Amino acid sequence: MSKITTLNEFILERQADFPFATGELSRILNDIAFASKIVSRDVRQAGLVDHILGAQGGQNVQGEEQQKLDVVADLAFIKAFENGGEVCGIASEENDEYVAFTSETAKNGHYVVLFDPLDGSSNIDVNVSIGTIFSIYRRTSPVGGLANEKDMLQSGDAQVAAGYVLYGSSTMLVYTTGKGVNGFTLDPSIGEFCLSHPDMKMPETGRLYAMNEGNLNIVEPGLVDYIEYCRSNENDKGGPYSGRYIGSLVADFHRNLIKGGIYIYPETTTAPEGRLRLLYECNPLAFIAEQAGGLATSGRKRILDIEPKRLHQRVPFYIGSKQMVEKAMSFLK
Ligand code: AHG
Ligand code: MN
Ligand code: MN
């Protein structure tokens, strides 16, 4: 039997690679793994809660109001960070404002975490893959005080770690600390994430394109031409690409990371900044894409170079295999 490496072992082995090797960042990654196991369990039971337990009038067995899975996930991660003590504050897609933790331990934490607790909300009720996306930064505010908004509004290049959890046919955690990308699959029988995808590299090119083509009439002409190129018999593959759009960014990205492809959520006339969030979705996935040899841009600018102005800022997003993103860019005027 070949040796199994658990996420815990892997994190410890790699701890010396971290910029400030005090073990804090390792503990945050462990907090994330812990929270994601809780979310994974809840996701796996979602159908039961809606269709069987839901018959109790919207309350669970403890008499608590049932909460939407995005809120359940949000709370699971916030609690894990708050209890962990290494994180001084968080910002999440589910909260209007950032949260600065007030305990003395938290105020001495060096990190902030920004996250999308549950990505792909429209897929929750229909049993399709969803995910969690996270991004970790060193705080810029003084240690010992409360986290502030500037801690949250750092450019993607300042990330010290980022990753995602995919609640798919299996649950996977994929992350980077800027030294490559590694993927772990949850073995539910032992409750451990095990290294299954070491040193992930995105193929330089591929033939999968993912975009909500329902928006094709409201995007810029250059993008229409690019999609036409993907569908044509005379593209670089000599035949049409395959369209694949799950509608869960994490799942679409993960597939493209493994098989090669491009994911596009562009600006539209109804959503001039696009739909996806720079801080919770685009920056972390851009960091992973680049670490795996891929690219991520807004169509005009490298995602990781963007200086965020607002917590919930949105940005057009082109991410995937290097050559495919470059090709798409050549169509945008
Ligand atoms: P979230 O569920 O966190 O709000 O994110 C949904 C995102 C993303 O996961 C997905 O790719 C995209 O929105 C789907 O948007 P459309 O339905 O407009 O295609
Ligand atoms: Mn999302
Ligand atoms: Mn979400």
C-alpha cells in the first residue's frame, strides 16, 4: 500500500516554507479544513433537511429555525476562525460589513481571512456541486488592536494563501501558499483530507469553455467573436470546443484546472462590473490559477494587480489555461 499523506501531515511538513513560520498559518488551514468538514456533512444532508426534516415546520430537532445553507456555512467558518485565535478579522460574501474579532487572543492574531462560504447557491437545491473559496492575508493594522477595513482591502498579490473546497462527488480541498497547488480528497470513513492531487498544473490549453451564454446578447462584441471562435470548425483545435457551464464557479474552475479550459464571467450591460466578487472569488482563484501555470484577468488587467476599493467589489473575470485566456484577450478590443 502506498503511503497516505493527510492534510495535517502535509501542512506540518511544509510549514517551514511559509513566510513567517510560527505555525499560525498552519493552524488557520487546519481551522478551514475543520469547518469545511462540518459544511461537507451539512451539504450531504441538505436533501434530507429540506424534504424530510423540513416537515417539522422549518425547525430542526433542537427547535432552532432552519437556516439556509449559505448562512450555516458562513457561521461554521466564522466560528472556526474566532475559536482558532490566529485570525483578527474576516470578511465574507454573506456579511455586509467585515467582522473584527474582539477577544484578546484574536486581537493578537496576524491574519485576516476573506471568503465565499458557499459558492454556487443556485445549485444547492438541485444536488449539483457547490464550494467554499478562501483567501488569507497578513493584517496591515497593528497587532493587538482591532482589524480594520484596510486589512481587508489588499490587492490579490498580497495573499499568503488561498484555496477552495469543492463539495462534489467527493469533497476536495485545494490550496496554495505560493509554492504550487495541492489537492486533498476527504475520506469520509476516517474524516481526513488525504493528498490526492500533488503539485497540480493547469494544462496550457484545452477545449472546454464555460460561460453563461444566455448573456451573449449583452456582452462586448469582441467576446461574442471569441465565443464564435470557440464554436467554429476553424479554431486552433480544428473543431468546436465543448461548452461546459455548471454555474458553480468553484466546480467550473476545478474541472478546468484538471482538464484545461477557460471560465468567463464578463461585464454585461446589466452588470457593468460583472457578477463575481474580487475579494472572495476572483483573487483566491486567480492566485491558484497562476500557481498552477494558468492566467486570470478582468479582460483588461491582471486580477492580482487590482487595488480593491470596496469589500463587495465585483470584477469581470477570465480565468483558465494560459493559451486560452491569451486567445480570448486577443479578441477583446
Ligand atoms: P454565489 O452562489 O456565491 O453567489 O456565486 C454564484 C456565482 C458563481 O458560482 C457562478 O459561476 C455564477 O455566479 C453563476 O451566475 P449566472 O447564474 O449569472 O450564470
Ligand atoms: Mn460565489
Ligand atoms: Mn456565495
